[in-house]
Amino acid sequence: MGIVFAQMSVSVDGYAGHPEIEKTWEYLGRLTSWVHDLPTWRDRQGMTGGTPGPADDLVAEEFQAGAYVLGRNMFDFGEEPWGTNPPYRAPVFVVTHRPREVLHKEGGTSFHFVTDGLASAVEQAKAAAGDRSVGIYGGIGIIRQAIRDGLVDELHLHQVPVLLGEGIRLLDELGAEAKELVATRTVAIDGVNHLYFRFDRPS
Amino acid sequence: MGIVFAQMSVSVDGYAGHPEIEKTWEYLGRLTSWVHDLPTWRDRQGMTGGTPGPADDLVAEEFQAGAYVLGRNMFDFGEEPWGTNPPYRAPVFVVTHRPREVLHKEGGTSFHFVTDGLASAVEQAKAAAGDRSVGIYGGIGIIRQAIRDGLVDELHLHQVPVLLGEGIRLLDELGAEAKELVATRTVAIDGVNHLYFRFDRPS
């Protein structure tokens, strides 16, 4: 069985979004600019070119997931811009209250709408992924809930060197109980810190 | 002229303290346990022994500061436990509203009480430090204010692998204006991430 990881780009003060939609777009632009010239990311967006290297290796490794989990807001946000050939190329389980038929896209991506909760979506994603990992790709709310509910094995923070000063933090509303982590990988590439942690739980 | 750095141990979700005093002690215990077996830290507390290595080198490097700046709460907190031979062994400038005579201690530490504000305390510390750096050692409020006021050249986060879930974050109330950083050093030692940043300002 593969592991379940959650990944997100955050500022040094921990922000990943903003209550105002224009600010959210601005934040996403700043916080994800480190992927824009990476061949794996460009390929997944239907573009060519880019500069290979260790940052691309990290992104490619994350895209080796056998299935993904998304929140409904993130899906609504992405459905249009992802177009006919979304970047996932694997089954994606979307946590939602609205039942909907499976949506098959080009390139291997299929969206499965799960109405019985996040734990069920993660279970279904694990079954679909087999030996490969499951990637929880956002948004913020679904990653927080997955951490609270003990569904995440690994947390990947791509920490961009800026203090944003306000907004919505990724690591908020996690419950008051302390959760021990183990730092499994710490690497700076082109000024971005990639901080990987494993949740230290009795297995 | 040396640089001005601020340093603090924080959790992965950014907490460094807690509104309840007992919780603050618990947090300080967890967040600073990585220094307790380091020879430099032990020596500064009047103890012997400890295990040398790269973490000790980082602490020793920070203690090469030629002067320090502290907030008044931090001084009040520390005055008793630091005893007759405090760990600083250099002039310490305490930002306070209450005038007080210079307090000379053993080992080279002297406490200077500055009543005309943080910028003045930093200026006086720089003058005292000469070519050596100035360390802003806390508490949380004085580091936030120094960042807001553009008085910090380098930020050192000693990031301990735990999600604490609640408390007081170091990097809060910094002002809504984004501040660009440059990651200057990123190293994991015995599971603690040491993340050093330079503020990217026009000089």
C-alpha cells in the first residue's frame, strides 16, 4: 500500500490563500511560480520546454501518485482551467455533497464524486492507487481536515521565501492536540525550501 | 558593521508561545529541547558536558553576537533563572518603559534599559557590537516589531517537528505588506530544521 501525502506551497509565515479571491490569485501566482519553468509541470499543463533539475524531480515524484483527493472548492476552481486533459492523469476523488456521474477526461484523469466523506474518498483513492501513493492536493480545508482526522502519512511543504503578512494559513484549525512529526527530507532548491514530514503515529 | 538577526524556536505550524503561562513553559520545553545537550548552551547555563556537532556550531555562531536586544517581558521572565552569570556575556539592551540603572553581571553580561524605543535599542546594540552581529533573542512581541519596523537583516527559525495546534505564532501581526526573503541556509540536524533567511530589501 502506498502512503497518503498532502502537499502545498506556503509562505514562510504559513499562508496559502486569502479570503479575497483576487488576493488568492495573487498569492497562488507568487507561491507557485517556482513550478512554472519545470518540464513536468509544463507537460502536465499541455506545454513543452522548461528546465530540468532537482525541483522538477520533486514535482515528478509527487505526480507519481496513483490517485488524488481534492476538495469540492478546489475542483470547482480547477475544472475550467484544467481543460480536456487535466494534470492528474489518474483517478481523482472529489469530496462533495452533490452526487455526480464519474467524469472521464483525456490522458487518464477521471473525477469521482464522493458524497460520504473524506475518509471514504481517501479509502477509495488508496484502493485505486494500489502500491502507489495518494496525493491530497487541496484546497486548504481538505488538507486541514485530513490532518485532523489522521488520514495523512506525509506532509510536503514547499516553502516560498516571502512573509505575506495576512491571509489563510494552511496549518490552522488542526485541533489543539499536538501532533508529532519526523522531518524526512529538507532541501533548498533555487531559494525554495522543500520540507517533508512524516506523521509520527503508532502504526 | 555586523548584521542584526532575530532567532527563535518554532513549531512547524509556527507557534512559539501560548496565552496560558503553564502552556508557554510546556511549549518552551518542547521547542528548545534540541539545545539541552549542546556544549555551548550548557556552558552558557553554567553546566559542563554535552555533545558537540553541527547543531552546537549553529548555537555557538549565534552566541558570537557582540550585543543582544530583548523585550522587557523576556527580561523579566529570565532575570531570576539566568542568575549571576547570564548566558549572553555581552551587552544586552532591554526595551522598556521603566528607566533603570545599568545592571552589570558576571561573565561580561550587562543589561542596559532603553526607554526611547526599539529602534534606539537596536542602534545602541549595533554601536556596542562593532563588527559583530546583534542578536534579537525575543520575546515574540519584540521580534515581530523589529520585523515590522525593518530592523532585522536575518531571521533564523529553528523549526521543531511538531504541530502544536494552538498558541501564539512568532510570524503574526507583521503588517499586511509582503516582505521578500532570501533563503540563505537550510539544514536539518537531528530532526530539527534550521531555516535562515535574509530580508531582501534595497540597501
